Amino acid sequence: MKDLKYLLAYTVPLAALIGFWYKGIWSYTAVIYAFGLIPLIESMVKPGRGTYTEEEKRSRLSDGFFDWMLYLNIPMVFGMLYFGIHTLVYSSLATYEVIGLVISLGIVMGTNGINVAHELGHRQTVVERMLSKLLLIPSLNMHFYMEHNFGHHQHVATLEDPATAKRGQVVYAFWITSILGQYISAWRIQLKQLEIHKKSFFSVYNDMLFYVLIQLGYLAGAYLLMGSRGLWFVFICAVVALLLLESINYIEHYGLLRNKVDGRYERVRTIHSWNSNHVIGRMVLYELTRHSDHHYRTSKKYQVLENKDESPQLPFGYTTSMVLAMIPPLWFKIMNPRLPKVSGH
């Protein structure tokens, strides 16, 4: 029964649904919930236990509940997407309502779309990896699968990783460098794979080409079904989801760098990602906040990720940290003194 707390992951879509149903000031329910209520609750609730026994790990890994918690996001995300875009296109809404609803829908595409895709993208089965790519379509971010798995996890906490924010880098600048850098990196990885396997650019082995075609098809479908307004709203929601992802990337890796030994980076350890053990964020984001352990053992499923004492700890939960990052002087004042010294750069 205690694992039912992971149902909190569905509260963000629920908050967005309330906004779309009641409209008016309720249009901002998901925004207020994610960036107001969750930080408030986390400030009053102490972080929980951070480790599991070997028996607990075996039990959690064999329990299908945790997998179905992920799978159910697929109908939820696409159902919410259709209902949301349809409402935005065909309802008579004030400008402030449109803004709130678009942001809310973008948050759902980020938390229950990209975040779940991230977890499934690390799985070993073909079906789960396909589901990962499917969930990345609404954010126009299918290349994330390529770059994250074959780029970010190799280069994290280095100057070569576009998803690692540099010390003193403002989040708004990071949005641009990370988005562009990851897309370019994904193509470089793909072209290198084609070269290694001696495959043509125009072949079934060029996943990146398929990603482009699938996403263009998605946009074309939005236009055919709901016209130019539908296309516009789909695109803006994707931008919101993408900026949410990059804001998370920013706080997860800000300023952390691996040391170089004899010209080579040390192996990735639990000290190379910021960690957060705040309970509400953990449940809502499927333990993404235990990010240090994720990078240390990429294959670990979310239900057995642990809090490591040696990991650098964010002083606040994820959503609070994202809000602080939007105020660069305050973010730097809080975070820069916490950064470790790095040699060899």
C-alpha cells in the first residue's frame, strides 16, 4: 500500500484537467500546483529514508505495479493532448486562460511525457524503448533518445556535454545552448553510427531521419485535424515541455565537472549530479530527483534508485530549484558556494 504514493505522478495531469474543465482562473491550477503547492509541502515534509535492503530491491523489481505506473501515462498523455488542443482551438477563451492552459498542457507533456520517456528509454525491451520514443513526439524531442543515451550519459559533467550547465551560466542562455547542442550532438552520434556500420544516410538504420519524418507527420496531422490554430498550440506546448526539460537539466548538473586524470575524465560517480531526496518531487517525477544514483547506475529502474550521502544535495526540491534558477543572482548566491573544486581543466 505504501507504494501507492507513486499515484502522485498522476496529479499533474489531474491538475491540468481541472484547469481545462473549469477554465477561468482555474486554468493555472497545474502551474500553481507544480510551482506553488508542491514547494510549500516539501518545505514542511522531511526527506524520507534513502536506501533499500537487497530483499526490498528484489521485491520492488519483481512488482509489475511500477511498470504499469509508467505505461498508463501513454493513454493519459495523448488523451490529455487531444482534449487540451481541442479545447484551446474550439472554445471561446480569454487570453489569460489560453496562456494558463497552454503552460499547463506543456507541463504535462514534460512531466508525464518526456520524464516517463526518459525512464522507458533506459529499459532493455524493444517495446519499452518504442513507447519511450512515442512519448517524445508531443515535445518534438525524439532525438532526446539518441543524445541522452549515447551522448549525455557518456559526457555528463564535462565541458563536452551540452546538457551540463557551466558555473555562472544563466538558465536562459542554457536553454539555447543545450537545445541546439543536444540536437547537433544527436546527429553527430547518428552519423558516426552509420559510418561504423557502413550504412547509407537514406536507410532504415538512420533513426534521426525517421524522427524528423515522424515529427513532421505529427505536426501535419495537427494541422489537418485542427487547422493552423491547432498546429500553433501543439508547437507552443512542445516548447513549454522542452523548456521544462532544460530547466531540470540545468538544476541537475549545474556547475559540476569531472576531474581529468592524465588527460582523461574520471569515471562518472554519484558526486557528479545534484541530488534531491524531497519526497513529493520524487513521487511526481518517478524518482528522477535521485539523479546521482541514476547516472552512477544507468540501468537501475526508478523504484530502486537510492539517495547517496556523498552526492551533492540540492537545498530545495526540483520545482523550488527551478523557480530559483529563474532569478540568476539568487541562484548563484545559493549554489556557487556549494560547488566543489575541480582540477585538470
